[in-house]
Amino acid sequence: MSTATLTPTAPTIKVDADPKIGLRGHLRHTGALIRRNLLWIKQDPESMFDAILMPIIFTLLFVYVFGGSIGAAMGGGQDAYVQYVIPGMIAMMSMNIAQGVGTGFNEDFQKGIMDRFRSLPIGRSSVLIAKVAVELLRLLCATTVLMIVALLVGFDITNWAGLFGAIGLTALFGSSLMWIFLVLGVTMKSAQAVQAMGFLVMMPLQFGSSIFAPTESMPGWLQAFTDWNPISALADTCRSLMTGGPIAHDLWVTLGWTALLTAIMAPVAIRKFTTKS
């Protein structure tokens, strides 16, 4: 009677590319990734130059180059323009810092860092949430620098509670913009393309708004654009919180845009990140 020779076969191991992870696991992974991103900034302090230098340059530029003429047109001179423009520039920081998250995210893909993260048994959303959290810290740094320069050029803080409210609202709205730039960071082929697209988006939204000047003197078609521009609503809310004025309408518009952008773009960003080949 012959005996068959049995050749043992290696067991098949099924790897779940996107394992189901509980809330505690997501929080632990997000915390570890936030720490990783902060250590990366510590090793590369030049990555903070935009958050530190941009508020200084923009404040000095608009106050001392345009402040006299625009302030005179407003009927109050340069001092009045400082009170007008600084709250608007706090709102502007949300867009400028949000663009950086898309550029950095794309660079991480080009270097293979994100491919490494996607091969690990961690929550996919944790990677993106950690990026947003660190960029919010950079936004707070930029806002702090802006307020220091604002005090030096004569800005008068009359409502400290309103100031902190404006900063918190800007951070909330900025987080919704970051999801848009994360989608761009995943889908576009290079960091330069993300930066160029961000520039094309930011310029009309920033200058077609109430950040730098009142909208009453603008043409009717441009005023119609500023009425729908969420940056105008954010800037006007920050201005009302910090220097006084009606808040309710612009606040609800800002919160509505924040909820809408986050609800649409966050799932898209997570899905694009998970399925990117």
C-alpha cells in the first residue's frame, strides 16, 4: 500500500486593509500621529516660517501702505483702518494656513510616508485628523503673532472675550477649509499644483471680500459676490465680536458654511486617501 506524500501548505493570512477600530483606538492613533507631526516640525523649524512671517508682512503692508488712503476714505484715518483690518486678517489666516496642509500632505505622498501609514493597522481618518489638528496649532501660532504685531501698530483690544471668540470661530472655519485642501493634496500630482490651485481659489475669495476694505464702494456685481463669500461673513463676524456690531446673521452664515464644507469634504478626503493608488 503506497502512501501519498503530503506537502504542508502555508496558511493563508487575510489582511484587512482598513480594519475596524473603535473610538479609543482612533484617539490613541490620532494622538500618536499628532506627536509625530509636531516632532517633524521641531526637526524642520523652517516649516513654521509661513505661520510666523506671513502675519507680520501682511499687517505691515496693509497698515502702512494702504492704511492711510483706505482709512481716509472710511473717514477715520490710519488708526481707524487698523481697527477695521486686523479682525479681517484673523479671518484671512484661516485660508493661508489651510493651503499649507494640502501642500504638505501631497509632499508626504511623494515621499512615500502616507503609503507607509496606509499599510499600518490604524484608522485612516486618524491620519487626516492629526494633520488638521497640527495645522490648527499652526493657525493659533500665526494668530498670536498677528495680534502681537497688531498691538504694536496701535490696535485697541476693547473686548477680550470677543477676541477669543473670533479666534475660536476662525479655527473652526479653518478646519473646514483644510478638508478641501486635503482633497487637493490627495488628488493633484504635485505640491506645486496644489499651491497653484490654492492661489487661484484664495485670491478671489480674499480680495473679493470685506477683509481689507468695506464693500459699499465695490461694483454691484462684486458686492453680490461678497454677499455669498464665506470669508466676508467670517471677517464681519470677527470684526463685530472684537469691535462691536451686529453678529447674529454673519455668525450663522459662517457656521453654516463650516458645517456644509466639513460634511461634504471630510468624507471625500478620507475616501480619496484610503483608495489612492
